[in-house]
Amino acid sequence: MGNSSHDRASDRGDAGIVKRFRLWICLALLWLAAPLAAQDFSALARVDAGQSNVRPWRQGAEVDLHLSQAVPFRVFTLDAPWRLVIDFREVDWTGLSREAIWSGPDSRISDLRFGGLRPGWSRMVVDLAQPLAIETAGMEVSQADGTARLTIRLAPSSPLEFAAASGAPPDPGWDLLIATDVTQSPLPPVDDGIVTVAIDPGHGGVDPGAERDGIVEAELMLVLARELAEAINRTEGMRAVLTREGDDFVALEERMTQARLAGADVMISLHADALDEDETHGASVYTLDKDAQDAASARMAERHDRGDLVAGLDLTGQDDTVATILMDLARQDTAPQSERLADAIVSALDETGADLNSRPRRRAELAVLNAADFASVLVEVGFLSNPDDRAALSVQPGRATIIRGLVFALKRWAADEAARAPLLRQ
């Protein structure tokens, strides 16, 4: 496989379309040629950190990755904000830190992240400090040992040119995910008397969330979610499902879709934020409020909805006027249920001795709380930026306090909702 190059679009419109078309064709040829290269795709490729770099190059930037074997890949840019996205099928990032291949922010590259995207796919995202268009992108494979070198070079571009040339290549699987109708359940609800709790471990894969002292929010929340699921499944009349089972990226709308497919009565999203200061501590519970304007709510929405921006999904404009009306009608029931559950969680966490934030009940416009057909809350179980919270959440006994409170709250809430059911409008 040789290098593939693409002339930078000199103007927007047709030139940008031609550029994207050329890029997609080159990557399609790479995928088609992969079986002919006699490479072993049964094992995941690893990045050789000693030879790899993400760095400035001439007036632009360069991504130079040395891989243990060739893998199919695709590369494209996304606008608003400016990003370079590289998808692999697939790369094992275990043991690789961004500091090993990137020296830190500069006038061209503002951030770097990588991780799992979805089963079978890995992703690297390079946040750009200025519009830099793809000039060349290609993979060279060593005939001697099968190792591969992926080189992507970016050159200066205007904002208009960058926007015109940006966009993900067509992918039937990804298109299906985006097109999922999250306003309706494909299966009729089953009233089996069992309360189904969807547990949503925040972040995952390419979106690791907060990090402090080697503790990664996505990993910690998955541990907590599994322990909470075990406790719920031991509780009579309740069962738990997880929106992600491993370190994979799951889009926010897809999390709700998975909960819906499982027949969820309620969804609890788990997070542990990190702030610049370490004084803020304790658990807090969020419910949806489209009119929330305070700084804490805005910060929460920015931090927790950012993952979908990383993945290139636009969650706006997904429902038409009729769907919006139907969802608003459904929320007349589920929104009060969410509020009652949030109140029950705060009370139960207090009773079990969990550390609560000075303002434990909050509201924000969070995409993961946007489901209309079941109650949903986001529980910020603590702050990784606070040493005491971090220490408590890092050990099972500390997490057990949170888990007991959540289970107690769910039991009380379920009993209360069952008592209210005969009073609901028909």
C-alpha cells in the first residue's frame, strides 16, 4: 500500500466535495487492498510510542503513527470545533499516554485524545487550534516485518475552506446509529411488575472523562455501575442493565436507545467530575431543566455532553414538531417521576452516610436526561479533584455507601410510584 495524497481545496463548494470524494476513494482502496497485503488482522495493532508523534509540521501539523501491523483506517475533519478524526479497525491503546506522543498544546494543536469508539473501532481525535486541512494521508507497510506507518499532514486553510472540506465518510453502520428514532420503542412495554433500571456509566472509549492521579472517570464509573447492577439484581422486584459493558464510546442518544430497548423504567447516569479547585466535594443529583441558566448547570452540560462533539455527532434537530409535542406530553408524567427520584436519592444518600454536596439537588440541560418515556437522573457521585472524594470512590467500601443509598432510593421511589399509579390520568 502506498501513500495517498489530496490537493487542498482552493475554494469552498465543489472543491471541498471533490476533496472529500478523493479521500474516501483512497481509503476505500486501502480497505479493499488490505486482504492482499497478507497481514494478520486477528490481533489488534499497537502504537510504538517511541517512534510516533503528533506535532507541528511546517506551517501546519503532522500525525505520524508507527503501528505493529497495518489496519484499515479512515481520516477526515470536522468543523465547529475544528478537529481531525482518525478511525481505525482497530488499535489497542493500552499503556499509551498522550504525553508519550504529544508535547502539549500549541498554536496549532490544542488537545489530543484516543480510545475505543464502538465494538471493532478505535478513534483518535486531534483538536485543532486553527483550521488545518488534510494535505496528505497514507499508510506505508514494511514488507520485512509487516509493521505500518500512518502519516497525515495538515496545511493551513481558511475557516470557509475547512468547513467545506469537512465531514465524515459514508458509513452504513454509523448512519444507522445516527438515524435511530429515539422517540419510539420498537417493542411494546411489558408490565411484568419488575422495575428495570438502566445504569449509564458516564463517558467511555475516546471520551475518558475526568482524570486525576491515575484515576479515570470512565473506568471508575464502569466499576461503580457493575457493583450497583449486582446490588440491584439482588433486590426483589428489580433488575439492572448497563448502557455500556466495557471501555467503549456510546453516543448519548444511543445510551437512551439501549435503555429503551431493555424496557427501562428509569435510567441513572453516573459521573465523577473534576474541577480546577479541590474544595468542591460530595454527591449531587441532576434532573433535566431546559431553562437552567446558572454557571454550574452550564458547566455540567459542557463537560458531560462534550463526548458527542468528540465523536462528531450533532444531537440537535433530531425530532420534528409532531415528535416534540408527543415527547412533551410524555414528559408530563416522567419529569415529575424524575424529580421525585432525585429527591429520594438525596435523602437516601444522606441516611447512608454518603458525603453530599452543599447543594445536592441541581438541574441542567443534559442530553442524557432527555428521554421522554422513562424517568432519568444524573448522579454526580463526587469529584475526582477532591482528595477525600477520590479516596472514597477508589475503594469498594467507599463506593458501597453510594450504592446502598441508590438502592434504598430506588426501592422507595418504586413503591411510591406504584401507589401513585391508580391516580394517573388514563
